[in-house]
Amino acid sequence: MTLGSALTALLAAGLTPAAAQEARDTAPAGAGTHRPDNRPGPLTKQRTELREKAIDLVAKGRAKANADGVVEVAPGKFAETETASGTTADRQEKIFTILSEFGDQGAGKLGTVPGPLHNQIPQPDRTTDNSNAWTADFSKSHYEELFNGSGESMKTYYEKLSNGRYSVTNTVEDWVKVPGNASTYGDNAVEDTGGSWAFIQDTGDAWWNAQLAAGKTPAEIDAYLAQFDVWDRNDYDHDGDFDEPDGYIDHFQAVHAGMGEDAGGGAQGEDAIWSHRWYVNGDDFGLTGPAVSGTQNKAGGARIGQSKYWLGDYTTEGENGGLGVFCHEFGHDLGLPDYYDTDGGENSTAFWTLMSSGSWLSHGAAANAGIGTHPGLMGAEEKLFLGWLDYSDAPLGASGTYTLNPAQLQVTGKDQAVRVALPDKTTSTTYATPTSGTHAWWTGSADGLNQSLTRSVPAAPKVTVKASAWYEIEADFDALFAEYSLDGGATWARAGEAVDGSSAGKWTTLRYTYDSAGKPSLFRFRYQTDGGVHFAGAFLDDITLASGGTSLASDDVEQGANGWSATGRWSVSTGTVTATYPRYYLLENREYVGSDALLAEGPYQFSKGITAPDWVEWFRYQNGMLVWYVDRSFDDNNVSNHAGGGQSMAVDARPAPFAYADGTAPSNRRQPFDATFGLEATDATCLHKEVLVGKGGNKTVETQAACAPSVPGIPVFDDTDPNAYYDTTAPQASVKVAGHGVRVTVTGDAGDDLTISVVNPAAH
């Protein structure tokens, strides 16, 4: 694609306004606040679910990983259970990073202000702004040091996090210029509906053209790019070998000029791109893609200029992004979800993990360099998912004593964490009643799906497909497609319009007709969802395929598969869905060691919202035993939708909130500062805010304090009462535990180690 062709297509398209995201902090809009930044690609959900299933099978002794850490979860379905194997950094990966500044093309309805170019972010006044990160020259060498330096860098962060089992280096390309201005790609009306994809595509094309201008031949450029394609992320050829090329750059990152909107946006404000992880042109899945060893890998994406390599998964961050945001977004690229509430609420994970607000930590007042300059530690569940956790199991019906060393470290004879098994959780939900018989096909319900229900169709001049349908599908973002192929599945075309929205609780008839030119064909229903919100999906019953008056096939969904081939979550359902999910606790020792030293320096509160909105005060998170409750019946940690529960939640030992004099309370990002269990008393902690008092012209600024006094340590975690750590006055910040009768007691605190006693009852 030529330079700017993505921009041209974007400007020619109709623009659908996107809803603004409410900031959930006392910070200036965007600064350290959250909205969905982990946006899945076509196969992201499938890959994650396979990996979680593999980890669960291994943990229960029902499967064993091979020498490469790969498990065959089902026939022809493989998953990597470790991002590294062995005890050395034998997995050394590369990120291809392009620095990208903006041009002067724009559209009146979006904005025509040119740029920004790099190095146009103004230096903050440290007497009133101690939150925004800045450096005098955002040069290529600045990012090379930030990413690859021997001090605190992305490379050393991941090496220490994995205890030497994983290493990543960035190859940083110098600044190129895309044709559009910032608003062309980042205006909230277009960013999530093509704008950010156009930015990634134009960045790749701009780099390609810069290489040609520098005298490189296409063959030389391809030879250079080959080093960045050595990993088959999604095992596209289903051979269980992930260490081979797949035609896509393994890890791609675009750093854009100007601040990210997640950090406030600077001069661009809402025209700035929000830092995120996504998959460029994911809606082209099944239609386009690179050729690999003579086979086309049609996973969508964007070709880099005229090279043979394509971009798919990517991350993008702002010019003055701190190390925290770069490490956070790369965590998504490795397969980790967001741990914060992406739907407007705020949960207990807070500063406890990189994948929540831990990406906004720093060295605090001593460094005076802004927030987000250094990343906090990941939680135990994230390290377990990546294969980097050194832990012991506490099975059902067992008791034991364990020594927890600091979560940052691996020490022989001690544990980074203890995994306490819980009985699986069974849920049952009734969505619909089939129109005939007792069964219907169901798409499943989850974020990030891209899955099909396919069958062969005999030769016919035209094919008409009818189906009864019940559906609840997120309008404009998720969809049920009807598609057909006349070449054995090599290419697919749409039959009729996509289905989204709601059938209003009733069954309706879907009808599609396509010209099959007298040939045999394939027909499929394909269900695709994004990463924001998902609803119940669709149920299909009484499906018929006919040509004129001749029946080609029919299915009342009472005979099992009956000629259909289902992928992903498609299944035959009664309309009432019963599922079983694993649950467990993870116990870890959070001490001020390694990245966790930032817990004593980096948590912050915007304390001068009126007189100095960019000013933060610093406070300390408390060290001790942190309990994580992992419950896979939840797809996310969005406690605004399911208070008290989530996929992986930090249990707060002291869930009652502390408050200001006016009855309001610090946000849930601050409340779990004393969530840990242990023998030590907590530190007395006061946080502040400014309020206006008085009337009319006599208003003055008053500072209010919310103080939590020092209290004795709480050595025992006991989940006998499922509401023991749930507070109805703080439903989003507190957690409903399993109620199994698990009792964990911190019995010793020597140096940085904790000794714990675990009693885990047998299954009831």
C-alpha cells in the first residue's frame, strides 16, 4: 500500500462518533486514568483460552508439556504454557519499534492543526506539575536506552520479572512522518473505528518508503525484516511448532509524537491516540495476509509497504510514555488482560500489578520525574500464565507450612507463591428456549471471538439459507456474519448483511441467498466480537439450505453436529448454559524488594485538583501477604458489572473505606493500600484533596484529609464466610471469597520472608 493510502481511505469513510470515556480519577482528564487498551485480534481469545486450559490441565496432572512448553489441548489444538522454558533466558525475543510523527493532512470535521512533530511537548513546571514525564530530547537514543539499557529498562524489567527466563530487546527505527495530523488518527470519533489502524498502516508504509529513499532494495528490506518473524503466534498451520515464521512481525510497536491520551493528551487532548494493544485490520481476517512457504496465512493485518511481511498484533504509546506504559502494553502483547475495570468502575487490583495501575508507579518524590516512569511488579496470576511463577500447590484436603520469599525473587527451597486449590465453580444461565425440539446452535459469549459454524453444500445454481435466530449482540462492534466460499475455503464472500443488536427476546428468521454458479460450495455462520463488551450472542435453530424447491440440507439441531463443523465456542445448546470453571487462591509476599520497592515510593494521589491539577502526593502501599482470588467464571475484572467478583482480584484485608470530612472517599486505587495480611502494624496514612467552600465571591480553597490510622497486623485469612472481605459501602473495592473454609495464617516474619500455615478443607 502506498504512503497515506490508509489515511485516504479513512478520510473518505463515514465517521461514526464514539462515546467519550469518563475519567475515573481526581487527575486531569486522561492522566493515569483507564479505558479499554487491550483490544483483541481475531485469534486472541482463542489463544488465551487454549493457554488457560493447558495450564489447568497441567496443574491437575491431566497433561504434560513437551520440552518446548507446548501442550496438545485437543487433537490439532496446541498451546504454549510458558513464554520461556528452562532456567536461562532461552527465549530472547525482539520488538520492531518505529518512531512516528504526524503530518499536516486533516479533515475539517476532525481538525486541521498540523502535527505534532516530536520534541514539541513543553517542559513541565516542576513547581506545579510533578506528574508529567519529560525529557529534553525524545531521540532514537532516548528510546534505545529506555528499552534496552543496562539500568531500569524494558529489557531488565522482564529479565528480572521472569528471573532470567525471558529477555526482550527493541530495535528502534528513527522518526518517520505519516501524512495525517494527530486528529486524523486519534480523534475520538475515529480512533476506535479505523483511525488507529490507519496510523499503524501509514507508519509501516512511511518506514518502507524511508528505507527505499535511503537506497535499500526491496530484497534488502525483506532480509532485514526476517529477523522479526521467527514465532508462529497462533500456530497457523496447526502443527504444534510455534518457533517458526508465520509472515507477521512477531512484536511491533509504534511510538507516536505527542502525549498519549491516556496521560492527558497534552496539546492534542482527545485528538491524541490512547496507548493500546490491538490487531491492525482485524476485520480482514480470512481475506488477506502474507504468503508463508507457498501457503497464504489469511489473518488480516497490514502489509509493510511492498514487503512480504505484514503487521498484525501491535502496541502504540505516546512520545513521553514512561517505562510503565511500555511494559504494560507489552504485557498485553504477551497475552495478559487488563486487570483494572475497563467499563468505568475501579477495583482492588489498583497499584498491586503492572496490568492495573502498577504501570503508573515511579520513584516518587525523590526522583520528581513524573508518574508512570517505572513499572511495578506483576501479580502472581500473570506470572503463572506466562510460566514464570515459582510456586507450591496446596491441594484440597491438605495442610502445610510454606516459606514465601519476596514475590520478585526465586529462592531455592522457598516459594514466590502458594496456589491454594478450590472446588470448581459451576454456573447455569438460561438465555432462550429452542423453537423446535430441545436444542439450538449457540455462538458462545465472550470478548475477542472469531469462530465459525461451517458445512459443505452440494452443487446448485443458487443457494438460499434460512434459520430461526435469537440474538443479543453488541450493536456496531460485534456481529454474526453469513459467508460462502466457492474455492474450498480459500476465499470467502459475505451473503447478506451482518446481524447485530437484539431480537428483543423473540425468535426471528434470517434469510440469505448466494449465487453458487452450479458448483459445490461451503457456507458458514461466523461470529466475531471485539474486546470491549459482549452480550449473550446468538442461537440458531431449524436451519435449511435449498435451491429453488430442492432441499440441499436441513438441521433442527437435534442430531448433534449433523454435517456442521464448529470452531471456537460454537456448540449445541439447550438454551440453558451450564459451565464449570477452575478457581484458586494465590498467596504471595509483597516486600519492598526489586520492582516492589516502588510500592513504598510510587503510589500517588492528585491532591491539588483546584490550585495545581497536575500535582500529586505520594504514599506507601503496605508490605505483607497479598491474597489473589482467581475465578475463571468471570471474563474480566469489571466490578462495575459484577460487584465483588472478577477474574483475578486482590482480597483487601481491611475492606472498609477511609473517607474525607465531607463523606466522600479516596478512589479505589488508593483504598487497597493496606490490603495485605501479616504481623506488622500498618503505617498511618493521610491523603488530601482540595474543595471550594463558601458562597459567591467569598469562595476559598480548603484542603481536606482522609486518614487511615495505624492498626495492628491481621495475620489470618479465613474464607469461611464468603462476605468476610466484602463491604457493601465499597462494593467495587472489596471481594466475595469462595466460602470453602480455607484458613491461612502468617506465623513468622523474618527479614523479607514470611512463614505461612495453610489449611485447605477437602471438597464438600
